[in-house]
Amino acid sequence: MKARYFFAIIILSVASITVGNAQPVDPGGDPDVPITGIEILIGAGGALGLKKLLNKRKKSNC
């Protein structure tokens, strides 16, 4: 009977060590990067420059 309990304790110990040392799963692909502030500023600057250019052309044609 002692051998049976000893064997059960050994098996449970090995199983818990194996589960405790398991590596995490692969998280998958790279997540998408959100648009940051610098891209918004570049887009706003381009839109402002285009607006000024169009206003300048409009004034020179009149």
C-alpha cells in the first residue's frame, strides 16, 4: 500500500512540474499599429498646404 501512495505522489509531482514549466503559446501575427500623432500632423500639414496653394492660384486667376 505504501508503494502505491509513493508512486501516486511521484506521478502527481512529475505532472505538476511539467505543467508548471510549460511554455506559453505563440501569440500569432503582429498586431496592427494604430495611427499615431505624427501621421495626423503630417496629414493636417499637407491639407493646409494644399488649401493655401489652391487659394493662391484662385487669387492669381482673378
